[in-house]
Amino acid sequence: VDCGMPKSVKMAYVVFGNHDNSTRFGATIHYVCKEDGVPLNSSFRCGLTGEWVDSEGETKLPSCQPACGRPSRALPTQVKRIVGGRIAEPGLFPWQVLLSVDDLSRVPEDRWFGSGALLSESWVLTAAHVLRSQRRDSTIIPVAPEHVKVFVGLQSIRDKHLSTNRSVDQILLHPDFQPTNYNNDIALLRLSQKTSDLGVTSDLLQYVKLPVVSHDECQASYASRS
């Protein structure tokens, strides 16, 4: 029995379990993701039926996800300032989420939007100023979790009614957040339900490709402008 060459998996290499790359009965293969070199959990064996099957006897192929924090496709070489940018194609930044905040502590009630990034199935990273209750005094307290909605998998804010949304059960502002100068402007929120959907600060999700500079170069640039 010869199973032939195994089917290809997007963003993955095929690794044979023997030196001669045999595709005959009993031969084994597994897939390794190209992005991060992580082997997928499922291995396949050439079975009596002439098909590559996993340990459960199934032929369903595994899949590789884009490495966390990396776009699913290469970005153009154009570099722009952070204001403006290019329209992102659907699925290009699957970890991006939209936050909708209703601050019921104010009279009249206030609503605003922010963005965040999925760190895991349950946690989102965002800015502290997005989740700080907008009181008129100088107190730094988060809005109530029940007043925050998280929309995942969005490319356009106009489609949020069609997207998956999650409620929030915990908000953590950085304890040293300073709203006057935005030092330590970072926060975490925990979703009330896990999400497997991997995703907007304008009507359409936009992006810019920025160069990375050293701390000394950054300080020198700011000093020359002050």
C-alpha cells in the first residue's frame, strides 16, 4: 500500500518520520508550522486504506495559526506616521479587538471606543485611559466591568452588530498609571467567556509600519523638538 505524497497544509512543512521519505504502509509524517517552527500535535501514518490517518484513524488535516503579534501576511514596505495609515485587509491582524465602554457613573452617561489586543483566549491588553472612569475629579478607578463590551474579528466598526462580542468580568489598571502624562498607560481585562475568534479604532481597521529605534535615539529626537 502506498499513500502517496501527503497533502499540504497552509503555513506548514511536512516532516517524514524516516530517512527515505517513504510513503508506504506504516510510514509516518508530522507537520511543523513555518512561522514559529512549532510541531503540530497530530502525526499521521500511512494506513491500509492508502490514506494518511492520525491516531484516531481520521484524515482531517491540522492547521497553523499566525504567530502571536505577527500579521498573517507580509506588510508593504511603505512606512507612515501613526496618524492615518492603510486599510487593513480582513484577517490581517486577527488579535485586534474593539472595546465599547459605557460610563454610567457620569451624568449624562458617556460612551467611547478603544482598541485592544488578545493575549490569550481570556485576556485583553489595552490602554489604562480607555478603561478609566471619566470622572471630573482626579480619582483613578476603572469603569465597571459590566459596562464594557469586547468585539472580536472585526475589520469595520460598522459591522460590530454581526461580530462576536464578549462581556468582561475583571478590569486591572496599572497601579502607577498617571493620566496627566500617560505614564504606565496599560491595563488588562478578563473576558467572561473564552474566545477562539482572532480579530478598530476608526471606521475601518488601519495600520502603519513603524521603525524600531533605540532608547537613546528616541530621547535625542524628543530633546531636539523641545
